[in-house]
Amino acid sequence: MMKRSPELITNLIGLLSYATLIIVIDWRILIVLVVMCFVNLYLNRRAREYMEKHADENAALMRKQNYLYKNTIKFENLKDIILYQMSDWFRHAFEKNCSAGRKWSYQNERMWLKPAVSDIAFIALRDFAAYFILTRQVLHGHITLALFTFYLGIISGFSGWLFGLMNAWTDLLRSNIQVNDYRCIMEQPSTFSGSAGVKTFDKSKPVSIRLENVSFRYAGSEKDIITDLNLTINPGEKIALVGENGAGKTTLIKLLCGLYQPTKGTIYVNETDIRKFNRDDYMGMLSVVFQDINMFAFSIIENISGKTLEDTDISRVMKCLTKVGLKKKVDSLQWKEMMPLSQRLSKEGIELSGGEMQKLLLARALYKNAPILILDEPTAALDPIAESELYEEYYSNLIDRTSIFISHRLASTRFCDRILYFAHGAVVEEGSHEELMRRNGAYAKVYQIQSQYYTKGNAQTGDGVEYA
């Protein structure tokens, strides 16, 4: 787009200069050229409007094509494709989508064929008009053969400038269509205040979190996922969020992270509305590990630090690997912490197990050393014993960090200062593990059911040998 802007100006200047000379030759030639120009612009506009009208259709086809391609080359999906003999199904889906894509391209090219044909007609009519008028002038002795040749060059040059102007203008408009979605996204109002927002505080100190009458529902939904939630987390406090699936635990975490905006209510950190913070500063306060595993095909050390090697504190990386129990594994690798993950970019890359990848995500969160740590069930791929040990290791190393732990295994979060049991978007029980067990409510019942599989001893109080 930036390249076309100077071309547009250059072609316009050349066009006006040559138009002045053509008026001197014969104004009727200029009229023919201008009329054909407007016809061409009209046909280009029709084609452009068609493309804009059907842009969403093409975007859906491209999105599906990219999705199919990504999932067929994804190593994690290979076992399912082989075991369930999905290759024919994927091939059929590819062919069906490609067929729809070809149909869309055919219709699109048909619309752009009309302006192309008008260009040819333009040249033919231009040459006919020029030769007819200039030949008559030669025959009547108004101009010489030398001027005849010169004037033809002027007319041809005018056409060149005109075509250049129309092409530059058309490309600018087509580029505008292509970036329209990007522009719409960028113009969306931000949840945060931006660069002028409130600066955050000392990240080495624990912070408080407070939710005041917070409700949230997805766009188009009539039901709240979270309803009038009031919650206070004191500085340095370790909180566990437990409860059934769909209760709103992960949604609450996304609200805290500013990824969603409350439908109603306000979230405060150190008694400051999080929307008043500078976005980048606020994100720097959060170390979050979600359930989804997202690693990149670079070295282990780069995946943990998220920075270049020059800006990475290697000793801190190694301490984090030790804390999550990956140090021994990394030391056994050929290039140790410099070993690349995945073979997508390097033949020497390694594939870690699901549990090892989750430990790596935890090491990344520890390396960031933010004042707020949130673990949204990142240990689902670990066995119950490993999960419990890892959570307790976190507890012992995060005395000065405000922490939120989410887990479906209630025994893994017994160590927390406070446990919140979620149901239907609200906190229905709250207290320490011992307090909740004594109340014999929803938490105690779920714990007792789980303890039948994991414990030997007294399930009522939670005493005994866990996960035997």
C-alpha cells in the first residue's frame, strides 16, 4: 500500500502533463480516453464490490484449509489418524474445501475479467481514434508525418500514465479490503488504558486482588457464567479454586488476566481498577499457566525465558528447571538446555512427554517471577502424586507471591490457605481444607469420592497416605 501511494502521485502528474498536450492536438481524443477510463473504473469498482461482499466466504474457506493442513502435519494427531484410519476422511475434507475454493476463485476471476477486457477495448479504441483523427489531419495538410509520429507517442504516453493511475488506485482499494479486518480489530477499544495508564507497583512485593460484584456472560448469551462474585485475596495468600467443570473457574482467571472484560462489576489489584493500568505493565505482573500446552520450536532455554540468549539469565533458568523436576532430564540431553523442542525447525529437536511439557510451562511461569502466580490446572498430564508434590513445591518456594491454584484433584490443593468451591458461577463454600471437611458439604463429598481411589486412611478428615 505504501509503495502504491508514490506511484499514484507520479502517474497523476504525468497524466495531467500529457492531457494538456492532447488538448492541443485534438480535444476529441481526450474525451474518448476519459470516457473509456470511467468505464474501466466502473467495472473495477463492480469487481471490487463483489470481492468485498464475498470476502468472508473466502476467509472461511482459507481458515478451514489452514486448519486441515495444520492438523494433518501435527505430530500429536498422527496416532489418531493412523489408528482410526482418518486419512481418507481428511483427504475428502481437503478435496471438498479445495473444490469450494476453486469455485470462489472462478467467480472472482470472472468479475476481474471484465476490467481486463475493457483494457483491451480501451487500447483498440484509443488507437482507432488516434489514427483516424491524426490521419485526417495529415491528409488535410494540418500536420506533418513527423508530428503524426510525435502525437502518437504523446497519446500512447497519456494512456500509459492513465493505466498506471488506474492500476495504482485499484491496488490501493484492493489492499484496503485486505486490511479492513485488521483495521477493525485495531480500532476496538482496549480493556486497558494504554501507554498513558497507571504504572504498576514494586513487582517484588505481594499484591492483593479484589473482585466487586463481578458478573460475566459471553456475547449473545442470556446466562451469566459468573454471577455477582465478591472475592478478596490478600497479599501473599495461596488460594485454590475447585469445583465441577463449567463452574466458571477458568473464565474467572481470564477476567483476572484482562483477556475478558466483566459484564458488570470491577476487578482491583492493590485497590486499583485493572483497566486503569498500562496493559504491558499489568501483563508483567502475571505468571499464568493454562491447561493448553503452547511451546515453540526453539531451544528449551528460550522457551522458558521468552527472550534472546543474550537477555536470558541462564542460572535462573536452571534453578527453575530444578524446582519443577526437569533438571535431570535436561542434563541428559545432547545439548542440554540448548536442545530445540520439536523437529519442525531442527532435525535434532526432541519431543517431550505431556507431563514434561507441562513442567516446562511451570518453569516458564517461575522464571517470569511475577507477583501473581496462576496455575489453571496445568498438571492434568501428571499423575496424582507428581501433581501433589509439584504444587507443594510451589507453595514452599512462593511465600511472597499471591497465588491461585486450580485443580480437579482436591487433595492436590489441601496446602492452600483458603479453598473456594465453585458451582454455577459462584463460590458456594469457602475455607481451609480442614474447615470444609468438618462442614461435610459439597467439597467434603467430592473429596471423599476421590479419596476412595487415592487414599488409605481416614477420608473424612483427609488424614492418611495420599495417592497410594
